[in-house]
Amino acid sequence: MQIPWTSLSPATLRAVVEEFITREGTDYGEQATPLDHKVDAVMAQLKQGSVAIFYDGETETVTLQAVDRHGRPRR
């Protein structure tokens, strides 16, 4: 089930985005990127509509996923 990001409170939305970003651990690459910058980048993708929030009732989990221009998850 897709959850509109606008339906979440700002604090809940940030918590969902931060949890998604930090889910797989930290990848510093050549330079560390501050968490706030990563959050801003994901928020921009949500606002653009290129990423959406999905809830899975079976596993009771939330994830972010790239979507096509029709809002369907990309495979």
C-alpha cells in the first residue's frame, strides 16, 4: 500500500526517511555525507514523485522505493 508522504507528520516523515537511510549501515565513500544532507535529498525525491513510501501489511514494514511517472514501483 502506498502512503502519501504528505499524510505523515513532519516528525514521522523524518523518522521514516532516517530509518530507511540508515537501514543498511553507513557507507562513507570517499567523503562522509551528513545525515541531514541525505534526508534532504530523499525528501526532494519524495516531493518530485520519483520515490514513494510503501507499507507492507504482511511484514508490517515501511520502505521507500523508486516509482515511475505513474507512481508505480519500479522493478
